[in-house]
Amino acid sequence: MAQDTDPMAAAGEALKGFFDMQGEAMRELMGAEGSESLMAQGLGAGDMAEWAATGAQLQQLWLDFATHQTTAAAEKAAKGAGASLLDPAQWLVVTQGMLGQLPKGMFEASAKLAQDQMQLWTGVMQSFAAGGKLAEAPEAAALPKSDRRFADPAWRAHPAFLLLHQTYLMLADYFRQAVKGMEGLDKTKRQQLEFAVTALAEAMSPDNFLALNPVVLKRTMETKGANLVRGMQHLINDLKRGQLTHTDPNAFRLGENLAASPGKVVHETPLYQLIQYSPSTEAVLEVPLVIFPPWINRFYILDLTPKKSFIKWAVDQGISVFVVSWKSADESMADIVWDDYIRAQIEAIDHVRARLDVPAVHTIGYCVAGTTLAATLAVLARRGEADKVKSATFFTAQVDFEKSGDLKNFIDEGQLEMIGQLSPQGYLDGRYLAATFNALRGRDLIWNYVVNNYLLGEDYPAFDLLHWNGDVTNLPSKWHNAYLRDLYRDNKLVVPDALEADGTPIDLTRVATPSFIQAGREDHIAPAESVWRITKHFTGPVEFLLAGSGHIAGVVNPPSAGKYQYWVGDSHAPSLKDFVAGATEHPGSWWPHWLAWLLQQSDMRVPAEGKRVPGGKGDPVIEDAPGRYVKTR
């Protein structure tokens, strides 16, 4: 296909050909042999024609809607209108003109799809036809396609809904496979298009629509529409706040049942507050721990309810714990950049060293704060001050972004320009970031809640993790854009001296600090293979651990929960694949394993007295934990 062909015209022509193929398939299905075969099963010609037509109409409606959404997005883009990060059709168009590079043979393959659909419809008719009346609905395991969105028996109890969801699953899989077989695309563009097609398919799922979801229709009849009234109320509330709600907004209160570990704010700057937690043991480790959480979220991901709190657990193990609570950006932070966050980490380290009169601290960097911690360590090493940090632990943190996962789909020039337009006051509204991260798991974090909250009208659950997920923070736009360009797009952090901070060049190969590196096996934000690469850039002793679950549950997994597992093995293996092949699996939480590693670095203990107890006699503090910054919206 010529590259100057109008992509939407080409797509329309291809879809027309596709529909023609479906018509031919239907005519074959309605031919004499097909009719006699189905009528022999007890289904009359009239009924067969009606249900076959229904199947064709359902398919046509779904594809027409997808085509309409894509065309509307293209028109919007042509007019230069703003776009939502949640608009999968917009992604499909913006991504480097991909629709103009339709896969060779993509729609020629529709003959096989038509054949598969013919078999599907014939199978459905045979399953339901018995002596001229409907038999029992088939079991889910007997169907060609399965998906938990359609697990309710209502999706199989009537031929129309069975045909609808099975045809949808068949079409969605067809288009995903077609993209994988597309010729002439580099790896990055292929990944972007695969992501866009998946997002579009999830948006078009029939369970997202009132008239196409038998579970919603049943609920509507049972409640006489009360579910729709509740759903409309939920929708209006979300439109007002500009954010999808996942959990009961009144179920949690900071300082009471979330972020409730006792402590004091002992230091404050315009960028962060430093919280020190009160000891719960008579003696504590001499070397304190300073935690740097990601500034794209609130710090209390590590201090949820007491049973889930990593901070409380660490305090109970006899560790003097400090945590940085980053300020949510406002107009006063428009000029905050990379250097400021690295200076903040160094300042927090120095403040804790001076406060407790110790030569060094343990550190933890979570996600993007771990990326910055790696740069901080490199800066300290270059300055001859590496001994300020006794050890460094990295929770799901990346330094090498070559294999950084689905987030790379948001950093081509079109997306970066769009993000820049969303920050006219010098900071990016955290709701856009929340939308982006939700889109990475659209089925679970967007469409599942559209169905439950808006269509079924269900009450919100009281879930601490989802409450935290929706408690968004703003980012300084100058720093955010530099982060996406320099690290995610250009991968400069792993190039010695390609970046600098506070006037000091950054070379990760100078980092010799003992490091513990944790990755999540199912992490979609910081993929395990990407996190693993830290081991190839640091030159000091490293311990790599692969945890079960993902970016959050893989980290927040207390021993008392008895959930998941973790793997340890050869941290110097040639690749993650080799590490996994030789690793040993252990059940439950990895926290005790980390503690054992920490004690290997230093196990000396001192009395929990003096400034080890924040706010004691002669120790002026600013305020109680969790402090003001975490409550600033």
C-alpha cells in the first residue's frame, strides 16, 4: 500500500472488503447444505435465518462503532483539538501514522475469520437446538473463547448474548494477531500499535454497554432501574472530580486508619517533609533507614493499614525509620528539575546522619525515586562521599529503560507534546498521571469500574490500596518532561556522563554501594527484565530478588498475609531468564529475606533513646506524622 494513501480511507476500504467477506460467509451459511445441516438439528429455516442475521448485525455494530471512534479521533487530531490520555482511538491515530501502514494481508486473512465465525454460529445453533426448542446453555469450557468478563452464566443463557461475546472475543483476537503479523514496522511502533489495538478492543467490549450486557439488563429489571440511577450519580460525581473513583472515598482518613504509624515531621523544605517514626523496641539498629517513595504517588503506599504497613513492620524489627513525604507540585514548583530531587535525597541523607550522629544510612528507593537514588549514589561516588550510604535497596526501580514496558507507548513526540499542553501552569495535574497508569491496565482499572459503578450501580468497596491509588499528586512539568525524554525515550542514564546533577556527571558504573534489587514478576510498570538490568551497571555487590505479583502487591506483601512467593538465585547470572532458571522459590513475603540481608551489612544495635525517639525532651519537631504535605491536594 502506498505510504501517501489516506489511512482512514484505506482503513474504510479494507473494512468494506471485510464486511463483504462476512456477507459471503453468511450466504454460504444460509446455503442448502448448511440449512439442511442445521434444520436436521431441529432448528427451522426461519429461526436459523433470524439468528444468523442477528449474529451478522452484532458483528457489524461492533465494527461500525470501532470505525466511527477511530474516524472521530482522526478528525479531532486533524483539527488540533486536545485529547484525553484515556482515548484509545486517539492513540491509534497519533502513533506515528500507523493506520497508514496497514499490515500486508491483514484483511485478506478475513476468509479464515469468516470460516471461524461460521463454525462458531453453527456450533451455537447446534448447542441450543434440540427437538425444535432450546437446550441447556453450554458450559464455558466448551466454548471456543473464554474470558472472565463473560463468566456470568447470563452470557451463555441466550444465543444472542453467546454469539455477541464470542464474536467479540474472536474479532479482538483477530485484530491483535493481525498487528503482530504486520510487516514494515520497527519494534517500538509495533508495540505502540499492539497497545492501542488492545486498548480499543477493551473499550469496545460488549459488557461495557447497557443494551449489550445481559447481567446489567437483568439487574435493571430487578431493581426497576434503581441501579442506573445510582450509576448516574457515580458518573456525575466522577465527572465533577475529573477522575474515576475506585473505592469508597469516606472509608479512610490519613493519620487514623491510613498512614497512622506514630512519628514526627523532623525536617521540612519546600520540596519535602522528613518523617521519623517512633521506635517500638528498646534497642534499634545503629544504622538508620531513609526511604524515598515515588513522588508520583503519596508515600503511604508503605504505610497503609497497620497489617499492611512496611514502615510499621520495619519499626517493629528495630529499625530507625525515616521517610520522605514529597510535596504535590503547584505553581511555585514550576522550575523544579532532576537536580532538585537528587539534592533533596542527598540533603535528607545528610540530615539523618547529623541528627543521629551516625556516619552512614541505609536507603530505599521505590520506583522513580529508586531511579533517582541510583543517580544520587553515582553523584556521591564521583564526589568521594559514597560512604554516606551503607546500603541501597531498590523497589521495582529502573535505570536502564530499553525494556521499560507499556509506559514507552506514551513518550513519542506526539504524546510528549500533548503532555506539555496539559501543564500550562508549570505542573502536571496528577489526574492525568492516574489516567495513564489506569490505562496500562484498562480492563481492571477502567472498564471493570465502568460496569460495576455506572451500569450495575454497585457501592464502592473500602479498599486501602485503591484509595491510595486514587490519591493523586501533581508533578513539576519541567522535570516530568525531562524524565520522559532523557530516561524513558533516550535512555541516557546508563550512558556514562551523558547526564549530570548539581554540576556532577553521572556514571552508574561508579556505584559500588551494596545493593538489594527487588522486582515484581508481573510488574507492568517496571518490568522485571528492565529492573534486572541494574545488576549490569552497578559494580558493587548486588542481591537480586524476584517477587510474585506486580508493582504494588509485589512490594506491599507483609509476612502475616501469607501470600505470593519470591525467588532468589544467582544475582550475577547472564540474564533474568538464566536467573529464573536457577532460582529457588520460597513461599510468602520476601521482607524477612531483605531484613536478613540488611543485617549482614550491619547488625549493631543501640538504645532507643535521645533523638532516636522523635519529639522527646529537647527535640523540637514540626508536627505529627503523617504531616501536612501528604494531605495537600
